[in-house]
Amino acid sequence: MDILSLFVIVPVLTVIALMFTKGQNNYRVVTAIGSGVQLIMAFNLLYQFLAIREAGNTDTMVFMQDYMWFKSMNIHYAIGVDGISVLMIMLTSIIVLAGTFISWKVDDLAKEFFIFLIILAAGVYGFFISIDLFTMFVFYEIAVIPMYLLIGLWGSGPREYSAMKLTLMLMGASALLLVAIFGLYFNSNVDGGALTFNIFEISQVNIPVEAQKLFFPLAFIGFAVIGALFPFHTWSPDGHASAPTAVSMLHAGVLMKLGGYGVFRIAMFLMPEGAHYWSEFFMILAVIGVAYGAIAAVSQTDLKYINAYSSVSHLGMVLLALLMMNEVAWRGAMLQSLSHGFITSLFFALIGIVYGRTHTRDIAKMGGLMTIMPIIGTLYVIAGMANLGLPGFSGFAAEMNIFVGAFQHPDMFHRIITIIAVSAIVTTAVYMLRLVGKIMMGPVMEEYKHLPAITWYEKAGTFVLVLFSMLIGIFPFFWSDIIDEAIKPFIQGILSV
Amino acid sequence: MDSSYTILILLIPIFTFFLLGFNFKRIKEPTSGIIGTALIGTTALISYFTAFQYFTGAMKGAIVDGVYQKVYTMNTVWIEFSDTLHIDMGILIDPITAMMLIVVPTISLMANMYSIGYMHGESGYTRFFAYLSLFTFSMLGLVLSTNIFMIYIFWEMVGVSSYLLIGYYYNKPSAVLAAKKAFIVTRFADFGFLMGILMLGYYGGSWDFKVLSDLGFIESLQQAYGAVFMGLSVITWALILIFMGGAGKSAMFPLHIWLPDAMEGPTPVSALIHAATMVVAGVFLVARLFGLFHFMDDGAALTVVAYVGALSTLFAAIIAFTQHDIKRVLAFSTMSQIGYMMLALGVSGYSGHDGLGFMASMFHLFTHAMFKALLFLGAGSIIHAVHSNYMQDMGGLRKYMPITHITFLIAALAISGVPPLAGFWSKDEILVAALHDNTLIFAVGYIVAGMTAFYMFRLYFRIFWWNEPNYKHTPHESTNTMTIPLIVLAVMTIVSGFIPFHNLVTADGAHIETHIDWATAGASVAVGLVGILIAMFMYKKENTISKRFRSGFGNFYEAAFAKFYIDELYMFVTKKIIFAKISAPSAWFDRNVVDASMNGVGNGTVWIAEKIKGLQSGKVQDYAMFFISGVVVIAMLFWFFI
């Protein structure tokens, strides 16, 4: 069995094992083992990938496999990874494991909960390894659909409404995306070859500029909706607020990354002229997201809303960086994707931990929790600092790349956009410190005096996320090298037109 | 000698932080205090050794042809943006770094030792020492930085340490607010700093200090960039933005509002961070880029520095007259003295005797660190004894606290510029430099010298003389761990004025000739003595003179007491405009316009579905009707188009 397909097979096996498992305790153990295996595989993949690069392999994609799936339409199960997808797979495996630990105490329908969680993960892995547009789309849908059930069944608050909204908006986006994929497919023979869904075959074809101009915005919006592009981000606050903790973590930590990844790998890579044509328009939307998400977060009182708007702001930064069209900003975008994955899922984990104890997410109703739960309080401060881009954490390295990259365009339009984006570092500090100050500091509240301390599984789930955020923050050069290598074909493909 | 051992200066404090931070429940009082003090003490010894090696020229490459050089150690690329533009991590030692390697560990060691006793019985005892180590690490990293981006990195780190330490009493709402305010105000300033760095990187092409201080490089920048905006070149604008960051950290007007509130932190923190080290980071930054500041557009950016410094020094001195909280008096005094350092840099030339201002600024930074830390630690000792920050609760303490009294007096005399104490020498050099360059700035400096003497001795007489209030507990002298730092710093205050700074720390690294300008010195001592005498007249014994003065000044006094309403202005802008007029409407807009329109699409779909579902009625007549209508419409379309 090839090293990549295992990322789909192991989750499937975990799901099958879960089906035949009995007993509340066993579900989570099986899930933890399954996700642990995935984590090991992810690091093995990273190791193998580095080894193969060390050995001088400079192929764009490695560990490639190709099986015919639907011959009549030339659809393949074609897989392969480059540095970016390897890192995304690593991110996914870490967050799935952390999410499993954080949901250790799920009681209602625990079996089904973990099954859907793992199916979601399988979809995400499949998405990251695919190099066939159709297969990729199928995996994308596999990842999105369990979300509906996870929020609708295990959520809180107006969960049906939120689940419906989230799913419908993502489905609407998928429809646009599907149109764009077919648009690419039916234009893939203009140079005389066969119709194909294969990304690298399409990238060799000179898709007519008119078609690119038509299909680029469809593909871009199709992916950017899940990346919370303004004004299509409104599913995110409601969806996150209703979702159970692990689902929020996975969703914000991984699923929202599919947006930036897809925009880069499909919309921009396959339609470079379209990307150049549309970049300024979407850049305006992205920078509105950056500033407006942060400003809206300042006025929120629900912890999850704060984090959801914070995600709008941080992921707006990813899209903005991608549209900046230079390698430094692109590297920043990829680092920001990873960074946001770790930091935001850490935050959702911590929100879940506090909510599980205080049963409220209203920051006005909490105070002085640091005294009662010093470790959780410290983690909050760390997460807050990481989120506002403190050096030593991943956010700083990512943002600096984005800012320096953005600054390479000397025209007034880009300058203004860059200044607005940089100003978000101040707004972010305002809402993060407000949050930490309100709930962790201040006088101790009587009703919370007897809250339990952090448990071992909560520690495991959060520490690993802090660790990775710091690994990126302190050793950015290691990750940058992997990303830089992977960006080369994009430089050639996108910047040379 | 090879300088790679200097890495220990950074490794030991960060190790201490992790050691104490990870074991904050296991390591108990006073062990954590002793560990912290011992390890910071080790750092201090290595730092002193480094400075000694550097200044004597024993370090490899320190002196070439009698000129101090920049020595790089272990400089490696951390993030690479392009061939010339990269963030490096490394250690740079030059005269101002070597000087800071004496200031920072000394004050940190004193603050650590002092805190062993001062923090006795606090619940977060170990946490406090962990934070102190984190701060020491960050501050040392800042002064050892080899490039401006590395400074920015450690700049943020000191900001966070300061946040954590101001908010140390995190159950106290005022401390939480003060910590938040300090972080956000400096973060706002850092927005300018970062933009300045980005501009300097893009237009200047390098962040490395060796490049940025190279005169040939500066020359080429001067030629490459002409005036773009308001008659200044883009590099000058970058420098002004960078100075904005420095002004935020150094509490220069109008970004000073966080400093008085930062006094919510424990007093050793005020002494270490908000008097001696972190707040002078802005001065250090300007000194670090002095070549650029001085030469670009004939020193336009440096003129900004000079006037901001002069305005701040006067502004803060006026407010210091009126405050009752002794730590706030000291805070405004700090702001005023940093303004002094800034104006000294602002009036300085580059080399030879013209470079006196630079040397004087660094000299004052050094001496000020010693006597201001001493004043703060003394204030801490007093607060510890009377359990209050307010002058009204003090008086006659000289009998109860002899060591605190004498050391406080030495520091007060030093800051007032009384010879032969440290402050006299450095302040005199500043005034001489200002007189040579700009009469207005000299006049401000001169007046502030007198004002400083007055408000310091107002403080001194009010605390140690005046009339005794009814103490609930008889005040007593603090423990040895607290008084030893006072004595050490008092000794430093006496001797540090005799350090030959003009041979060691200059803008271009070469020696400069200085001589005492007796006219200026005499005049500045005179104004200082006048200030002291007025203060003695007003505050030595309980009387109503000061009350009468207060009513004489009326509204002006009220305004100064209220810190000229700058805080209110900021509150108005943030609360009433940014929160109420931008943020809350954005949140509302998101829910009620953006989201509502998305929901509208969904509801619209449902509505249309409701409307058209009647079409599927199941009646054959209806279907026949639709069919015929369709045929007619299509026929008509054909009719029109073909």
C-alpha cells in the first residue's frame, strides 16, 4: 500500500473498528489510537519527504499514484504531495488528535460522534493528497457533509439553524466550484490533448484567457467561502458558536485551510491570467475581511464569536497574501495557514474547556478564572499572545512574511492595502487582551470558586498545539525551506504570465 | 578573545524563566527568589566581563585604530526574504550595547534581590521571578540585536513581559486595565515602528546595523531618495515612524499615557522596567540608528526627536509638581528625564566635539538608570513600611528608615544635578550640547533642571520631614535583601559620574575631548539649588504655602493634576469613536446586513419555492394550459427574432 492512500484507509479502518466497538470508554480509545496512528504516519511522511528531497528528487509532486476511476470522463484517483500538502497533512493529524483528546468526555452518541469526526478527517486528508480535480472535489464534499451532522446533532444553541446555514453556504460555494472545475475540464483539450481533470496536465495547457477570466472568480469564491472571505463569512460565527469544541477545532483549524489551499493550487495555479485579472478586486474583499473581522471581534461578547471573527481576520490575511503575487507573501500565506490552524484550534479547545466548567461563553459573566485555574489561565494568555502575533509563536513569522511580501509592491493601491492589513496587529491586541483581561483576570467570582482544575487529556490536547505554534515561531526557517521548495512551480506558473 | 561565550548572557535568563515558569507550583518561596537572583547574578558577571573585554579591547575586533567597532557573534539567518533582506539572529557588541550590558543586568540583579524581601508572602512569588527573568532575557536580547527586525522581535517580548508584570496583581481591576493600556498603547506605537522597518527594508535594502550605520551607505541613500512628501525623503519618513515606536516605549508625549498607570505593577518592576531599562529602549533605538537619523535630510528626523524630547521633558515636569502618589511623581520624573535623553540626541552632531549630545545622552541614560532605580526601590521600601502610595500618609520617616532616607537623599541630589553625584555630570553635558545647538531647547532643559530639583525635593521633604501622620504601625527599616540593593545603587550613583564616557561611548566610536564648561555647570547647579531651597521652604515643616500656591494657579493646577486631560482625550477617541462609532456598528452591520442578506437569499429561495409549488397541481387541464402558453410564447419568440 502506498504511503499516501493510507491516510484515507486508516481513517476508514478506524471507522470500521468504531462500528464494532462497544462501551463508552472504548470509543475514545479506538479513536485516539486511530488518530495517533495518523499522527505517526504524518510525521513519517514528513520524514520520508525530507529524505527524498535530500536525495535530490526535485519532482513537483512525490509519492505519486494514479489509478483510473471513471474511464469515460478520464477521472483518476491521482494522488501525490508536495511540501505544502505534507505540512497541511501534518497540521490535520495534530489537530485531529488534539480534538480527540478535547472531546474525551463526549457522552451522547459518542460512537457516532467519533465516526463522523474521523470521516471528516478522511475527507480532509483525501483533499490534500489529490491531484485530480474531480477526486479532490469528492473528498471536499466528504469533509463538508459530516459537519452538518456534527453541528446539528452535538451542537449547542440554535444548532439546526447554524448547521443548515453553514452547509447551505458551503454547498452553494461548491456549486460554483463545480462549474469552475468543469470549465477547466472542458477547456483542457484546447492544445489538442485529451480532456483531463489532472491538475498538472491542466497546468500545461494554455486555457484561453477569456475562460480564465470567467472561471477564476467562480473557483476563487468557491474555495474562499470556506476560507471565510468577506462577505461570505457569515456562516462562520454562527457555525462555530453552535459547533461542539472538537468540531470547531477541526473546522477552524483544518477545514478553513482548504480555502486558501484550493485558491492557491487550483484557482490561481490553473488560471494565472484570471488571477492577475481579478487579483485587485478580491484583494479588496480580503483586506476588508482582515480589518473588519478584527474590528467586529472587538465588540463581541461570546468567546466563540470573538474567535470566529478573529479567524475571519487571520484567514483574510491568507487570501490577501496569496493575491499579493510574490513568493515571500505566498510563503507567509502558507505559514499563516499552519499558524492559524494551531492557534485557533488551541483557542477553541480552551473555550471548550472553560465552557465545560462555567457553562457560559459570555465574557461579561466570567472573571478571575486565573486564580482558580492557573494552568488554563496561563494557556489563555499564551493563546492570546500567539494570536496577536507575539514573536516566538507562529503568527509572528507568518505575518512578517506577509507584510514584507506585501510591501514589495510600491504602488499606492498595494500600499494602502498593506497599511490596513498591518494595522490589524493593533486591533487584534485590543480584542485579545480584552478577552483575557475580562475572563481570566479581575476579581474572583464566587460562583466559580470550585471549578475543577485542568485534566490530563485537556493538557495533552492543548500542549501539543502550543508546542507546534512555538516550533514554527522559533524555527521558521525549517518550515520556510519546505514551503519555498514547493512554491517554485507556482512562481513559474503564476508569476511568469 | 573570542566572544562566543556572550550567548550565555541570553541563555541563562531564558533558562531561568523556563525553570521557574514550569515549576511555579513546586518551587516555593524563598527558593525561587534565590534561584532567580543567583542566575541573574551569573548573567550580570558574564555581562560585566563582556563589557570589560570590549572596552579594554581584549575582545577580538573590538578596537581598530583607536575606534570602537561593531563585533558580531553567531549571526545567522532566521527568516530570509531576499539575498539582502533577511531577519538575522545574533549578537552585536558595540559601545552602547556594552554600556547596556552593565545597566540592564545590574538593575535586574538589584530588582531580583530586592524582590526576595519585597514580594514576601505574595501568592505568585515564583511566577514573579519567572517574569523578571523573561523580562531580563528580552531586554538583553533587545540591546544585543544585530538588526532592526531582531530589535522589533525583542521589543515585542519586553512589551509582553511588561504587560505580565504590570498585571501581576491580576485580581485587581486597575492593574489589569493598566497592563492592557500599556500593551495596547505601545502596540499602537509599534504599528508605526513596523511600518518604518518595512519601509527601511524596502527602500533602504537592509536591516543590518553594520550596513545601516555605514557612512557610505547612508550617503548613497541620501543621493538615491529625494523629497517625496512634505519635503522629506522616504527614508526620513521611515525613521520618523521608527521613532514613533521608540516614543511609545519610552513614554514620550503624546504616547506617554500608559507609564503613570504602569505603576500598578510591583515596585521592583517599576524600578527595573519603567524607570531604568525598558523605557529607555526608545533612546537606545535612536542611538542605534544615529547615523541615519543624523545624516538623512540633514537630520530632519533628529529634529523631531529633539522637539518631542523637549516637549515631553517640560510637560512631565509640570505634571510631576502636582501628583500625590509618590510612584506617579517618579513616573513623570522618568518621562521627563527620558525626554532629556531624547533632546540630547536631538541636538547632537556626529563626530568630534559636535557628538557631545550623543555621548551625554548615553551617559545620562546610564546614570539615570542608577539613581532612578534607587529612587523607585526607595519608594518601594517606604510603601512597604507605610502601606500607602500617597504622600498624605507619609512624613517624618527619616527617623524610622535611616538607610532608605540617606540613599533616597543621594538619589534626589543626583537627579537634581548636585555635584559631584552622577546626575550632575551627565546633565551638565546635555545642557552644554543643547546650548551649542539650539537655544530654545537649551532653555527648556535649563528650566526643567530647576523644576526637577523642586519636585524631587518636594517628594523628599514631604516623605522624610514634614509632620508625622498617625501611623497605625510604627514604620521600620526594610530587611537586608531590600537595603543592600539600595546601598549598592547609592554607591553607583556616587561613582558613576566619574566614568570616562567620552572615551568609551560615542556616536562614531572615536574618543572625544570634553571639558567642564564652568559657566553652564555653575548655572545648572544654581538653578538646581534654587529648586531645592524652594522645596525646603515649602515642605520641610507642615504649612499651608503649597495650598496657597495651588489656589493661585487655579485651573492650571487642576489641569496639570489631571495630567492635562490627555487620558480623557484618548478615552474619548477609543470609547466614543472607535468602540461606539466603528466597532459596534461593524458588528451590527455584520449581523443585520451581511448576514441578513445571506439569510435573505435562503429565505427568498424558500419563498419562491412556496410560490411556484402550486404549479405542480396534478390537474391535467393546468398542464395543458401551461403547455399551450409555452408553445405560444416560443412561437412569438420565433416570430420576432427570425
